Amino acid sequence: MPEIAEEPAVRRAGPRDAAAVARLLHDFNTEFDTPTPGTATLTARLESLLGQPSTVAYLAGDPAAGVALVTLRANVWYDGQVALLDELYVAPDRRDHGIGAAMIRRLIADAEEWGLAAIEINVDAGDVDAQRFYERHGFSGADPDTGERAYYYALELEAE
């Protein structure tokens, strides 16, 4: 009889976990050649952010091999808050073990418990693996009312 894999442990991170969250976020950006301010800067920011109710992070594994970073905000179109899944990352040597799926399931369960109205995620057009992953978990790249393809636009501003 095949062995049933145990669900990866996922826990909510707090300010004391800032360094672990920062390390994984830094690794994520480094893996994909995306600029990163470095772990020291990320840790300092996360020590503050993870103490606020508008920022939620999850860590998976021991030692942590996966991270999900979520921000919550009000939205005029919903009675409840909306979550934006800012980042979801699993270390390369720990992929294909259900860690990402476990973090998504935990986020969805918490979002339902908290009465959130929606969870949003931005995915690159060429990242078909990520698109398939999120679609397997119920996310859609189309407007639920019209079926039209959803797009994401951004404008980065210079910090003064």
C-alpha cells in the first residue's frame, strides 16, 4: 500500500519570524533575477509589517522552505476586506512536495474564517506553471462577471 504523504506544516509568521520570511523572499527574487533590497532591509521592514493586522505571512516546513506574504485592504466593491497574495515561494529543493498547495489551502481557510471577500494574485503572463497552480486552487485569470481576461498594471514611483 502506498505511503500517504503528510500535509506540510504551515504556520502564521509573526515579527519574530521576520528574518526567515526575509531570507525566503530574498531567495525568491534572487532565483528569478529580480532586484532585492537584501535580507537586512527586508527583515527590518517585516519586523514592523508582521506586527500589523494588514500583513500576514505564512511559513511552511521546519526549517522554513516556503513563504506566502499577504496584504489585506478594504475595497469599495465588497463588504469585507480583500487579500492580495503578494508572494508565494517554495525553495527549489522542496518543490513538488505540496508545500505551496498547503500554504494556499491555509490562506483560503483563514480568509473564509476572517470573512474576507476575495483573494487576488498577480501572475506573469508567461508563467504558465503558476497560472495552472492557482487555477487548480480555484483562482481565475478572468473577471467572474464578464469572463474577460484580467490584466495587472503598475506604476513604480521614485521614493523621496
